[in-house]
Amino acid sequence: MSVFDIPLSRRQFGLLLSAAAATAVPGLAFAADEKRTITHELGTTQISGKPQRVVALEFSFVQALNAIDVVPVGITDDNQPKRIEQLLGKKIDYSSVGTRLEPNLELVAALAPDLIIADELRHSAIYQQLSAIAPTIVLNSWEGSYDVIKTSVVTIADALGEKQKGEQALAAHEAVIAGLVAKIPTGEKRRFLLAVANPDSMSLHTSASFTGSVFKAMGLTPAIDSTDAVESGAGLERLIAVNPDVMLVATDAGGTVFDQWKTNTAFANISAVKAGTIYEVDRNQFSRFRGLTTAEMIAREILAKVYKA
């Protein structure tokens, strides 16, 4: 049974917070006279000083913190620390607070955070519980487009009293993307699709998804134009109907439906398959992760795979 099944009472939270306070690291208190109001998806949160002990409940928040040289004390790493190393390209010292879907609130509280960054879709239901632990801001990561993720970097930096650093990181990133986009041949009209392969179907990422909106920022055309980020549970018939010209298939280790469809004659008639413009990519990098450096990685991989640049 998870913390979602049994809401913690005020008394339980009081006990947790008392225990956390007893183990808090001295000298990390922030200046109480620095106050600002941060607007987020569930309203506003007042933050004092410069938070030092941050808990991040989604991968994109970890990458945003890294952009401004902040290491969170707690991360929902899905109990797979290698993902965080892959996300950042380095090892960092942090404590796991469970999965992104079900953060362990007891572990969060025990870290005595002074800021929690939560996801709108996954964590709205526990916003009050998180806010009882520490000031909490809620942003759209899980369904966040490229523009939303970029805006979130500045919001997170502002919450930490480092707004200028966030704006500088964003400007540097946009210069990198512009340099990469300049390498794409003019007149590109092909339709691009990211398809995430599961054991029995594919999830098709649209123009509203993070990767789809990175395609758009690169001047490429997503194969599916939609306000919904992902079409889940798509079968071979739907993929054939979409008929992308360039297809990136994100896979995990182990068998997926992609292995089955590769030998199907109908699959062989998809434009990307016939043209030899179908490429297998890492699921973490193209689907699970979001952030400035992830967008740069996507752009570089497209240049390397599709344009040999």
C-alpha cells in the first residue's frame, strides 16, 4: 500500500518534519528577508531566501537544476540511479525518494527540503501533502512541450533566487540549438515521427510532445499534428496510416513490438522503411528525459543519423 492510499495526517507530518529538522544540516538556512512569489500550475508559492535543499520529482527538473549548477538533495529516480547519471552525463550525490509516479513522502520529509518541485499531472493529488513538508512549485514536465520546459528552467531558477542564471542558461542553449539547426539542409519537407516501442504496441509522439516540439523548433514537420502529446496503444494499422517519411523508434532493452513488425510486409511499405530512414534510438533520451541538454542531444542525433552531419 502506497502513501497515495493512506493520506498522512497533520500529526504524522508533524512527526516527520520534527525528525527531519533534527537531522537538518546546520548553516543551510536561507535569508528570511528575501521573499518572492512564484507562479506555477497550481497557483502561487511564496519562497524566502535561496533554497539550498531541493527535492526534484521529475527528470526535467533535475536537468533544469543542473543548468544553474544546483544539485538536488532528493530525486525520484525510479530506483534506477543509472538514469540520473545518463540524464546529466555525470554522477551526483543525492538520495532517492522513490518513483516519479509515487514519491515516498516520508523520505522526502526526512531530507528537510526547503523547496520541492513537482509535476502537474503526476503530483497534483499530493500537492497539499508536499506543501506541508516544504514550499512546493508544480510545473508541467510529463506533458510539457519544448517551450514549456524552457520556461520552467527560468521559473525554477527564480524559485532558487537565481533567475538571471536561468535566463543565461536558456540563452546559451538557444545559441547551441541555432547552430545545430543551421546545419539542416534547406527545403526539408519530410514528416518526422518518434514512436516508442512497447511489448504489444507503440506510443506515437505528436507535435505537442516534447520531442515533437523539438522537431518543430528545428524546422522539421512532425508526422502527427495534435494538441495531445502522445497517441498511446497504436497498432500497426495506425502507424501505416500515419506513414512517416522519417521514423525514430525508441526502445528499451528486451523485446518490443518493433521486433515483431520488422518482418511484417505491411510494415515494410511505410515510407520511412522503404526509404531506409528508420532509426532506433534510446528510450530514456528521446522519451523519458526532457530538458535543455536533452533537446540538444535530440538535435545532434537527428543531424548524425538523418543528415550524416
